[in-house]
Amino acid sequence: MFKNLAALVNFALIANTLTLTAATPTRWDNTAAAGISLAQGNSDNLSYNLRLLSLYEHNNIEAKIGVDWNYAENNDTKNIDSFRAFSEYRYLLSDHAYLGTNTSYLIDDITDIDYRIDLGVVAGYYLLKNKDQKLSFEAGPGYVWQDQANVTDNYMTLRFALRYEQQLAAQTKLSFTTTFTPAVNDFSDHLLSAEAGIDTAINNNWAIRTAIRYQYDSTPAPNRQSSDTLLTLGLRYTLGSEDTDHTSGEKSSSPAESGAISGPEAIQDGWTSTAALTLSMADGNSDNLNTSASYDAAHRSDTGEFFFTSAYNYAEADNTASADSVVTRTQFNKLLTRDTYLGIGLGFLRDDIADIDYRVTPAITLGHYFIKKDHMTLSLEAGPGFTFEKVNSTTDNYFSIVGGEKFIWEINKRISLKQSLTGHFNPSNTDDFNIAAEIALDTDNNKHLAWRIAASCSYDKTPASNNDKDDNTHPSGNPVKF
């Protein structure tokens, strides 16, 4: 029964898509949005979200087809795993009145929903409809098939939905949807969902998407909560979207075009600054929070260089922190020749999960640029330093040897790669050392905004008791350049 219904739903989605595409193939607006973060070692945490959406609007037909998937785990324990597919079809009877159908398919392992299929027909009306805002209300009968906590059920429902869209600015759009679906024979058995999102366009294809979703199930599975909240932040990309003026045959331009990329900026004289942020949150049956923030600044001149980097990572599941660290590094290089420099640096680390209350590492290094071009630099440095630390409630300080490597590559006008490797070694104890490596790939969307894929790895030969030696994090986010 379930397989047949699932096949019927998939067939309906595909059939509607093919029908509309054959009629006017350039009217579909296809987008994808994604976000991901990963930590391994003392902090084992993974979360990602994916959303695909196709919108169609032409003459008296409006349609929507989409899927989204949200997943998170902490210390190999899954705490978010939901998949949803949905479609909507509207036929406008006038400028404001319409008839429509809707279909949705939901799987949620955390709330014990093996499947839930909703089918329905609605009559609706646009209370507001102009170029800047839309407000519609719809209602109609439907039917639900579901398997929750190994209990199958099917029943007739009513559907009430309110939708609102507002073009806040040329590049920013707000959307809000709320749906109330009660059982016909028992209104106390109902599902309430609400979702709000803000999309900020970067250019014709890219946008930043922030969304929050709330769902309330009046009859949850045993030992499950009724309410769930999910907050996501990610980057949206338009896949083959066409916004064509069919009278002239020319594509319309986006207001975001004013932010066109002017050229490489990772290696240049003067100041450059970059900030990045990632965030995802779930509350209810899935209690999960992942966030990371970073800031980098650099100043280069003919006589010297200044570098500052900082990063903060935090994650928790079920109110238990699984990542909580702060890292900062500051360094000034005095150029002795074009390629050789004398550097003074200071590093700071706090990592609650690894039981590092603090680790402060001042150092003096002698360095050399083996490659120093407009689009690529490679430098190595080494020198004496000192380490002050408190690990696992034990304070210590000792003389150390510091070594470092830094590589920057302007691959082209839009893509840049940054990589660094730093090590601190205790010469009186060869087993006492730590190494940190970082790499980031930035793809510029315009002059000030980029999409970043990054990874950082650290290895501590003598970690605190009961802690792992290595830690790995893999965040992705949206750097903003100043």
C-alpha cells in the first residue's frame, strides 16, 4: 500500500513537471540551497541541510516542487534526520481567486515518522497581490496516510494555509507560510507548521538564505515532544533559472549586478579583512546547535606585514557541548629583504572539550618567501618561543621551538586558496608537541561576499586525560570582505 502511494506521489510530481516544462520550458525557476559543518576528534559533530526548489508562474498557472533534507549527529548519535518532498499546483480563476492541489511526503526518524503522505485540494484567494507583496489564504479537504511509531493510520483532514511574500528591497525577499491540518473527526488531532525565510541576492545566481521552521504535532509518538524548531543558514544557487523578456528575447538583469567582482584581493598591499559565519539550530525532539565564526585581517607594505586570525567554534546536542574553542593568532613581519623577514608572533588557544583552559605561545621567527608573486606566495619560518598553558587543571610553561608554513594562491579572479601549518615543539621532551593545519577555498560571488569551504586539523601528542590526540573541523559558510 505504502509503496504504491509513494509511487503515485512521485509519478504526480514528475507528470506535472513534464507537462509544464513542455509548455514553456523557460518559466521554471530552479534553486538549490545548502549548509554543512563537521567536527571530528574530541568533538564529533556533523550537520548539513539541503534544499531543492522549482517555481513556475505563467499566465493563470502557478506551481511549486521541492525537497529538503536536514541531518545532524553528535558523537555518532543521530539527532536530526528528516526528509520532505512537496508539490503545489494552482489554477487562477481570476486575478485573485484560484483552485489548487497539494502533495507532501515526510520522513522523520527522530519523531518516529516512517512516512506521512498528505494529499489535498484547496480553494484560495489572494488578499494582496502586487509586484512587492503577496498574501493568500486557502482551505480545502485532504487525506493522510502515515506510519508513526510502527502504527499505521489514514484519515480525512482539512487544510488551512496562509502565505505571505514581501520584497523588502531590490535584493532581499521575505517569505512566510503557516499551515494547519486537523483531522475532520477530531480537531484536537492536528499538525501545525510555520516557516519563515529571508533571501538576500548576491548576483543573478547566488543568494544567502536564512530560514526558521516550527512544527507542532498534537499527537506525537510516545516519549516524543510535540514541538520542533529548526534554524538554518546557507547559500542558495539558482540552477538554470531563466527570467526572459519574451517580447525582446533578452534576459533581465539583477540589481545585484552592481556588486560585480573587481579582481583578486587575497594578495595585495594595504588592508584586507574577511569575516565568516555559519549557523544551524534545532530545538524540540532534535536539540542541536552548530555555529562557527571567524575573522581575518592582513596589512602588507614594502617594509612589513601584519596578520591577524581568529576563529570560534561551538556545538551542542541535547544541551551537552560537543565543541567550544577559540583560536587567535597575531604576527608582525619586518622585511629584511624582499623575500626574508623577521617575525614576532603571539598565539592563543582555549578548548573546553580538550580541557585546554589556555595556551599562550609568543615566538620570534626568521622566515623566507620561496615564492612571492602577485598571484602566489609560499613562506617558511622557524624560531624560538615560549609556551604558557593550563591543561586538565595543570599549569605549565616551557621553552619551545616554533615552525610555520603559509601558502596563498589566487587561482583566478574569483577563486583563492589559503593554507597554513604551524607546530610547537618542546625540545626537552620530544613527545610533547602540537601541530595545527588549516585550509580554506573561497569562491567570490561579488566584491564583498564569497562562499567558503574550509578544514582545520590539530594534533596534540600529549592531550589531556581521556581526550583524543587529533581534532578536525570542516565548516562551510559565507565570508564577507571589507
